[in-house]
Amino acid sequence: MASPFVSLKNASALIIDDYQGVRSMLREFVRYMGIPRADTASNGKEATRLLQECKYDIVICDYNLGPGANGQQVLEEAKLRQWVGVSSIWVMVTAEKTTDMVMGAAEIKPDDYLLKPINQELLQSRLEKLLARKLVLAPVEAAIRAKDLAAAVAQCDVLLTAQASNQQEILRIKSDLLLTLGDYAAAKKLFELVLAVRSVAWAKTGLGRVAYFAQDFAGAVQLFQQVLQDSPMYVEAADWLAKSFEAMNELALAQESWAQAAKLSPNSPLRQKSLADSSYKNGDLDSAQAAFEKTIKISEFSTHKNPAVYSRLAQVLTDRNAPDDALKILKQCKAEFKYNSAAALQTAAAESLVYQKMGQTEKGLAAIQAAEKLFDQMEGKASTELVLELAQTQLKLGRHDKACSLLGEVIKNNHENADVSNQVQALFASHALGEEGLALIQASRQEVIDINNRGINLAKQGEFELAVKLLRSAVLQLPSNEVVMLNLCGLLLAQLKNVGFKEALKTEARDLLERVHLLNPGNKKYYAYALVLARLQPK
């Protein structure tokens, strides 16, 4: 973020609109207000480039931006990439009033909407009110950008104690921080305090999320259902209701809930993909095909555009005895995701099943071998989702040993992740291999536990070098295991603090943390270790 601004007189602004006349008009408006810097962008691509290069205090963005990404998708990516923060001001301008647009944009939470036509007086009035609200959040954002989330929580408490005017906004920011840190007890207390004053959908949904993370799925379902009974349009609760049913293995109820959520707000690629996946699990090929096709359509310019959607749609079409259509979709995937190794792997794996369905054995074998070669070239950097897809393909092709090898690695890299274990077990069960799956999961999990325990015991005995050597070897074998990487990072931090500062060790620890954050942005230990690392300097 740019240095905190105290008035419109020292703010920076970005105006995004596909019409030159509107851009010029809005630029004149903000210049009249005294804003010294006002850049403009005519489309989503240009806007994302500017947002990445510069940190703007104020963004005024039209919803419809012509060909390419719309305003909702630009804001979605800006938040995902942290190009805008909690003290930034984002105003969405639109001439549309359709329910789909309003619901979709509302989910991304801009700070305000303005319906066209607008004038300078209205814009200035809105910006001044937003400025007064946002100014107080500058210290919170500074702490977030420094990755000191505990300090950000403390800044929220300072503002709440000082009776800042935007109490609800600060409480929501604090609750998000607590959930990110994994401090569920504190989050639960906050939500209960809010609800003791009055029933609000976001707080009750938050309480449901705490129950979900505590694996009290039945309690979570009850809370989310209460939210939807009181606030039927609150789509976040509908999403979490579907996730809770999935965790309970209530697949029919999960599909029904995803369908309801998608009906409320149909333009979310992630929601449509979840509906498609849920429908496919239930054998509802009609619904799965429709939802996958919708996902492809609405994610064309979205940051959530995903090659997995194409490969899964190809699976649906193959199951529906339409292999030619499946191959067309996979050809489209290749065109859309050129030079993307993960997409190439998924496409090749899906092609092997299509060719098997068509009785073209040699082509099917060549396709799966191509997928395996691509997987090896990724050198352990394939996502869990990608490995599971490849393993599922291997099982469908009757390549049992290769599938088990892949699934064992998945468990080892996610040995504390119950959701991944459940997915692996479901995959085995779908091929009548339930007992074998349980045995593989247990053995793979125990192997990693034993390695971690040996490393911890060596460290306790003062054998830091041996402990580091052991965990370095484990990280090489298990490049996606967050726990092993964090344990190694912890040992490196201990050496840096107690034995002596070495830049190479600090770089190694930083690289480990970046890998963990890439795998799981919500890992709570990441923030604690990142803060310790940032404070370590040569003596």
C-alpha cells in the first residue's frame, strides 16, 4: 500500500472503465477533489498490470469492461494477490441491476457501489465517507503486510477500545485474522459477543466455521441452516453448509446445497466447480456436465481458470459415451493452457481414458505414459489435486501398483490432513479396495510420524546438525509436506538464534516458508515463523 493518506489531497487513484469519455470524466472529478495522482485503465488486463505495479489508495472500477475480465474479476484477483488491502478504497460503478451481477460483486466485497449516471458531488461525498472509515485501518494493514497477524489483531483491539466508528468492519477483520491464525477459541468468543448484542449473518456463519474446523460438522450444519433461514440470500453460509455435508459424507445433501448456493450467485467459478464435482460424485452426469460447462464459460478471464475443469468435463463426456466430444474439450484445454505442465498432464491422463473407451489401446497407453513423464518432470511439485487425478486414472486403467504408489505419496505429503485421507479412502472404496486403502493410509502416515519424531528427539538431545540433515532428506522425499518443512524451518530458526547467524540458513528458512505459504496460505505456524525470521539479523 502507498503511504497512509490522510485526505483526498494526498491520495492516489486508479480509474478503470472501457469508455474513454467516462475515464476522462472520472479523472476530472477526482482531480477537482484535489487527488494529485489519477491513473486510468481501459480494460481488465491493463488494470491488473497497474495494480501489480502500483499501490493505489482508491480504485474506481466499472463492472463491465468490455472483452476480457470484468470489474468483479479484477477485484477478485487484486484481493487474492494482495494488491489492495483493508485500508484501500474500491468503488464499483455499474449501470446493471441484475441479481446475478449484484450477488456476484457483493461476494468480492467492494467498499461501495455507484449506479450510473454519477456526478462529482456524489462521488466526492462517498469517497470522503469511505476515507473517514478507512483511515483508522492503516495500522492494521501495515501489520498484515508485515505478516505480523498477531500485531494486526492487537491493532484491531486498540481501535475497538477507542470506539472507532466502523466497529462492525473492524470486528469482521479481526475475526478473519483469528481464523487465519487458527485461534478458534478467540474467534468463537468474538462471534458469541457479537451475537449476544444482535443476530447477524456473518457472525453466526463465523461460529459455524469454528464448529466446522473443530470437526463438529453436525453443529456447523445447524448453524448454517439457521443463517439461511433468517437470511436466505447469504450465500457464504450456503457454501459452508455444502462443505459440511461433504465432510459428513452426505453427498446428496451436499449436491443439493451447492445447487442452492449456485442458484443464489451463479457467477463464481469455484462454486460452479464444486457443484460439478459434487454432481459427478453422485453420478448425476447431466448436472455435472452443465456445471462444468458453466464453470468454463464464467472463468474465461478469471484468476480461478483451471485446467482440471476441462479434464473432468472430458471424464463426464466419456462416461456419457461421447468420446469425440471429450477429445474436443481436451483439445480446447491444450489451446487455453499452452506451456502449462499441469494442464498438459491432466489432458494426457484424461485422453488415456477416452482412448480406452474408444478401444484405441495403443493411443491410450501412449497418453498415460506421456502423463507419467510429465509428472516425473514436475519433480514433486504437482498439487495434491493433480496427483489424486492421476492416481484415479491409473486405477481406472487397471494400473493398480502405480496408483497405490501415487496415493501413498499423497498421504505422506499430507499425513495430518484428514480431508486428503478421506479422499484417498473414498477413491480406494470406489474400486472395492477399502481395506487396502486403510492399510496404505496408516502405513504411509506412520512413516512420516516416525521421521518427524526422530528429528525432534535428535534436536532435544542437542544433535541439531543430525536433526537438520534428517529433515532436509525428508523434505527432499516429501516436497509438499507442510509439517516436515515447518519442523525443519523451526530447527533452522533455533540455530540462527542460538548458534550463530548465517545468511544461507536464513535463506533456506525463508524458502521453506514460501513453499508452505504457497501450499497453504492459511497455515498458522507460517505467520509465527515468518515474524521470527524477519526479526533475525546478523549480530
